Amino acid sequence: MLDEPRSGRLAAWGNALIAGLVSPDEAAHRITGEDATHRVADLPGEPGPVGLTLALGRLRALGATGLRVALPAPGHPLGLSGPPEFNARALEAGEAVLASGVSLGLVPEVFEAGPRGDVHVEVVWRCLPVREAPPADVPSLGEAERELAEALREATEVLSRLDVAGSGPVAQAALEAYRARAERGREVLAPGYPTRAIRVLELAQRVGALIDIAHGSAGGGREHGAAVSASEIAARAEALRPVERTARRAQVAAYNAYVEHRERG
């Protein structure tokens, strides 16, 4: 549920490129990840879609000083600042990137192509105008860390009372497997980010894994974990909703920490 979003990779490695800490080729490689291609469309000054290397260079030339992440959900415009058209596209995608200093934002459109058994993913980032205003509901790193720790304690207590499969040894084993996959061959954040941001992002992703397990990826493959009735499923969803919201806020705070630190001087 809270695995590494494409917007997070774009913001983190784009910020490292803007800061001169990585090369354009390395930034593009890290952002693309396991996808086949990433291109940027509707970028000012470009007649058609361009590759990431050219797009990031163009944004920097236009005056971009940093990249922020938005992870909106219905009823929660997390990280957005308007206008309505951009917000609507970002909400549909579930994520977006906002470029500070140039009033532009990027929203991913994801396509699958290729024959069955050899499907690959292509991503087109649509460039749109955004409003230069404080992003909605993004906490500081310190606030995010405190809220996340409290939410994790509360969720564990509630899920234990509800007899959730995700609150016991099965969940711990699944979390260890998740951590091993997450750490294999990737950095949590790009160079230039503070240690606290890395710690907050790791905890947010761990909480996201716990939410997935509690919803049913543990417990012998049964959907909704150990729930056996509609009322238990509803109670579990109600318990997890604020935890998931807190984890998304923390994730955005971590990805945006580079820009926040830069703007504070």
C-alpha cells in the first residue's frame, strides 16, 4: 500500500540531480526503476514527449529549485496546491510531483504494452500548471515521526483486539520478507536527504506493509486476514484508515524534506 511511488523516485533523484549530487544518466536510471521507459509530455519549450534526462535539464533551466511529492486520496488532497484541473488529475493517478520555482507539476500516466508473458510498463508524465502555494496537509519531519510512532502503537493494539492475523508472528515474518525485498538493490532516498527523512520513510513503508498484511496478505491467503464477518472487516477498515493516512503524510514529508530544508536556507 505504501511501497515506493514513482513520484517519490522522481522527486528524490530529481532533487539529487538539481543539487549536482548525481549525474543526469544516474538520476534517469534510478527514476525509471523496473519500468521500461519514462517520458515527459507537454513540457514548455518541447514540441513532443522527451526523455527524463532532457526533461529534468529543461525543468532546471526553467528555474526549478526542487521537486515535491503529492499523494492525494479521496477526501485528502495531500501535498496538492491547485488549480482544480491539476488536483483532479493527481487524485486520479494517486500521486504527482510539483516543481518549486516554476509553477509546474507532473502527473504519471501508466501504460502496459507487449504480448502476454512479456508485458512491460511505460510511463508518461503530463506537465501541467500548478499554483505556487503551501501544499495541503504536509507535516514537518518531526511531526510525521511522532504521529507515525503513535499511530503504529494504536493500530497494533486495535488489530490485536480484533484478532487480526497481521498482528502476530505471521505478520512479523511477512514484514521481515518485505524489508529484505525493499532493501535489495535500492537506496531508500537519494543523496542529499537528511538521516531523519530516511528513518521516517522506512517507518512509513513498514507501516504500509503492516496495513497490507492486516488487509489480507497474511493469514494463509485469506482476504482480510483473520476476519470472519462483515462487521469485523468494517471494524478493521475503520481502524486502519487513520493509520494509512498518517503513513501517507509521513511518506510525503520524507520525500519533501530536501526542498523544505533548502527553502529554510
